Amino acid sequence: MYRIILYYNFTKIQNVEDFIEQHKIKCHALGLKGRVYISGEGINGTLAGEPDLIAQYEDYLKSLKGFENTAFKADGSDYVPFAKLIVKERPEIVSLKVSDELDPRNGGRHLSPAEWRNILENEDDFVLIDVRNNYESRIGHFEGALLPDVKNFYNFPDWLERTNIDKEKKVLMYCTGGIRCEKFSVLMKQEGWNDVNQLHGGILEYGKHEGGAHYKGKCFVFDDRLAVPVNPDDEEPISHCEITGTPCDMYINCANMECNRLFICSSEGSEKMEGCCSEECKAHPRRRPFNREKAYAPFRKWYHYFNPDFKDKKVNF
């Protein structure tokens, strides 16, 4: 069993290039894979590897000045859901693309999973916002939440301008692991909302502590798993296969490499369309080969065709 961690820390980094280089050295030495984004405002990462090596990485990051209190959300998997290690600089560790710098210290009140559940069960005068992209909320979300129809996090400021949310209302917001709420809560407070609250640790921590109560469907994650259960007592899909219309919450990438669209598809739909999202893509000459022996994801993901380390590796989906 491998260990997967999701984490972030808004701690100022003075020499970003040196920080990145040292991080690459450490992660490569531990044999970790995943994505780590670093900027002057801090770090945002998700990594996978052997449990003891992940523990060594956690100790390493916490040993750095300013990162002592980094919180890690952890999960297990029987395979490493990343093709390689990426450690790179970004202008923001989570990109909202607003002109003013948003200081998370000025954000909303952090609610523990228990506090969050208590409000959902005992109050009704609030606005609940899903601070994720539309393809994420499509397969799972909290009951009664506003589900913004946006493709990227940086579309949220425009969405907020268009949405007539009463500024006297209590606001509850949530995302996968908490980082997007750190910035969006600051923006909402700057724009005049005063009672702004965010789910500490996001959906992933809520599921571990509260069993996913009031959450429907699964949680989208940005690795090869794509969707993970939140409520063990209710794993029924809330979405439908785009090919057959049957209940489904599995995402695949279109087999046409020039399309590569992420779409919800059942095993039957994948078989019918040979892994493609449309008849046009099915007829495209740059279509990935179809393997009828695999019900879901009957083709290798796109990076397996261009990464020499993976071109001959069999992948368990």
C-alpha cells in the first residue's frame, strides 16, 4: 500500500529557485512522484510513495523554517497514481489571478468537520458554495450547495460578480483540501461579506472524520484515481455516462489524442465508443489503441505515449 499526501502552506519563500532545487533533490532521493508547485507565497503539493519515505518527506518539510505546522491530508492506494515527479515554480500556488495579493490570514473562519456538520444539521440561514471547477462538483458535492459553472478557479471572481448572494448571509465554502477556500474567502471578505466560513481540511478531511454525511457522490482528485469515495454508506453515482446515460461517476480522457477531453463514461460507453467522446473522435487517425480486455479506461492515459519511462509499462486502472 502506497501513501498519498495533499498539503499546502502559505509561508513566504525568499529564494524560490534554491527552494525548488532542494525540493527536487529530496523528492528524487526518496523516490516520490507527484506534483509540487512553489512560489514566493508558499508551497502546494500532492505526492505519493512508500509510507516510510513519505513520512521522511513530511519530517523534511516541517524541518524548514516557517513550514513547521504544515498539515498533511493522507490517503492510501495500491498503486502510485502519478507518472512522474514535477517540482516547478508558479506565480501563485493556487491561481486566482486577481490584481491584489490575497493574504490567507485575512480569510474566513476555519470550521472543523464537526462544526461544519453541526451547522448543516442545525442551521438553515446560510449560503453554501462549492469552490471547485464544474467537472469536480459534477460527480460529488454537499447537498444544497451552489455549484458554479466554471472551468477554472480563476473564473471565480467573475462568477462572484454575476451571482447575487446576499452580503448579510452566513457563507459556508468548501473545496477538496482547503487551499482554494484560503484565497476565495479573502476575496469575499474584501467584497463585503463578513460572515465567511470555510471547511478546514476540505472534503477529504470531512470524509475521514464525519463519514461523508450530507455529501453526495465522490470527490474528484487530480491524480490517476480521478475520483475517491467520501461517504462509505452512500457511493451511488449522482452523475451519468455521457454516452449511455446510465448512472456513472468515472472520468476518462477521450482516446483521440488531439481531443483528450475529460468526460464521464461507463464501461459500456467506453466499449461502444472505443474510449472516445464522439463519433468524430472515434474516426480520428490519432486515436489511442482500444483494449477490449479492460472495461474502464481501455487505453493508456495520454502521458504513457510520450514518457519513455512509461511506454512499455502496463498500467493498472
